[in-house]
Amino acid sequence: MPVRIALLGSTGSIGTQTLDVISRFPGEFKIDLLTAGSNGELLARQAKKFLPGTVVISNKNQYRRLKEELSGTNINVLAGEEAMENAIAASDASLALAAVVGYSGLRSTIAALRAGKKIALANKETLVVAGEIIKRLASEYNCSIIPVDSEHSAIFQCLAGEEKKAVEKITLTASGGPFLKASIEKLNTAKPEDALRHPNWSMGDKVTIDSATMMNKGLEVIEAKWLFDLEPDQIKVIIHPQSIIHSFVHFVDGSVKAQLGIPDMRLPILYALGYPQRLPSDLPRLDFLKYPEFSFLEPDLKKFRNLALAYSALKTGGNMPCVLNAANEVAVRAFLTGRIGMMQMPDVVENALENIQYLSAPGLEALEQSDREAREKAGEFINKTENKK
């Protein structure tokens, strides 16, 4: 029997690549549920091809058109956040691949955990915002979490068969993005189109901008803490411009394991979907002769302040990673729309971290409140910044 899958966030970068992988294995996987935010046109095309039992569009304004597009099929069409959570709970899928970008993916992941589904996690913000809650739910409902991020997938693979006490630390690799060699002066005048030109990876706008500021790596540091039960000082970051070594695990005896592969998100997606098996694929292979040299650099925390802010939020704990994430989402949107410059994004985040009340052990409602307050504070700061121009 094929593995039945609920794909949460099917129209984004990870979602579309997941469907590409699934299309290569028609006997191995079956889509049971597709969800999307507002891209009803693409969701309709996906539904017609993969014929899930149910599709859900978050944006209720898209419902009527989506319903019309799928008339004549047996697909159940729903709309709204509550409908999405109910559909996840009712789905026959055993695996939910969480690919919704940003904070908005939290609720759907929680719904999947409460439904007892194995999680293939591509939404790093879920653990950044509510790591303690997610880990508790995974334990309570006996759900495993398989990371999809290339770096965390690499760590997960390197840890296979190893005891936790044998791990000394991990090192997450970063490409350095499009501004690795750029000066701070250059970054002060960088435009969104410059930041969106990632040298190695094909990703959505939000993740690509986060990569350019290294906030993406900061979020991955926080995610790694929860995925692998590590302390902040056990999680290191190193820049590896070739993006071939996806991360390292350092062991107490001095040994180091690394996982390598070409920069193609379909590889960690396939690993998560097939786990614990490795499915043979026709995806491109790594040719070492094309990469005769690997290089490594220490991150410049003056140029990439977001990485330093992420470490600070992790060490403080409580609701601070939630505040970090919320303020960053607002900052990225403001940068993409030309309201602030690239080097002002860390200012937005830092201001929120300094001005939102610290909560040491927040529940879900408190985190939602912190998220709202951080977004408001970030918006106020951006408005003041614009008025000064």
C-alpha cells in the first residue's frame, strides 16, 4: 500500500518540489490532502493531477473559484483555517509534510500531531516559535518528526545509529548567500532583487531573503536545539559557499560525520518521505570532479547581525525566539516592498527583542500574543524609520 500523505503548503517552493518527488514514485506515495494559502489556481492544477480526497484553501475568497475549478471531480473542497485543521484531523494520511512558510504553519503542524501523524518538517518556524510545545505533543501522541531542511536532514542522517552521549556538537553549514563577499557599505544599498539572487538554492522569496541576512541560519540553529536536544553552545555555524556538505556532527572521540549532496531540496524531501528506507531515484548525482575544492569561512556577525540575534534569543529562551521570528517576518515583508533597507532588518528585530515582555514558560496562547505584539512593535519601528527618510 502506498504511504498516504497530507501536504500542508503544496503551492510553495517545498510543496511543489515535494509533488515533483511524489510524481516519480507513483506506487510509493498517494496524496490524501493538499492545502494552500491563497494560490487557488495552482492548487486546482495540483488537485487535478494528484486527485487527493480533500483540498483546503486558507483564503476564503478563493473558495468559490476553486470549487468551480474542481467541479466534476470527487474532491472535497474546503476553505479557512478551521477547516484546514479539521481536514488534517480527518485525513487518512499517516504522514504530514509541513511546508507552510512562516508562523502560519504552526497551527496546521499542531493539528497533524494531535491527529497522530508522523511529521516531515520543512517549516522551521514551528520549532522556533513553539519548540517545547511541539516536542511535548510529539511525545504525547507518539509522533516522530523527520526534518526536511537540508542541514537538519544531514544531521539526522549522521546521527543514525549513534548514541546521544557520543555527540559533542554539530556544525550547520551556510552558503553565505548572495552577499558573502559584499561589504557592509554595499549591503546598505542592496535592493530586494539583489538579495533574491541566491547563488546555489532555488527557494521562495521569504527564505531567500532570510538566507541573504543569515536569519535563515539563525532560525535553523534554534530548530536544531529542539530537533536534537542540544544546548546553544553545541550548535555552530560555518559558511561553506559550495553548499555540498550540508552539515557535520562532531563526536566525543574526535570523529566527524558529514552528509554531502548537490544543492537540491528534492533529496532531503525524498529521504523524509521514504524514511527509514532510502528509495532509489533518478535525481542528479554529486560529481566530485566538479567540486575539486571545499572552502569554509567564519560568519561575520557584524555583517550578518541576524545570526547573532538568533543565538541571543535562543539563549534567553521563553518567548524570545517567537518574538525574533515575528519581527523578522514583518521586516522581510517591509524590505521586499521597499519600505526599509537590508541592513535595517536586524534593527527591526533587535527593537522587538528589547521591547516585548519576556515570558519564561509561555503556553500557546501566550506565544500567539507575543507574536501579535512583536508584529505590532516591528510595524511601529518601520513606520518611524520611513518617516525619517
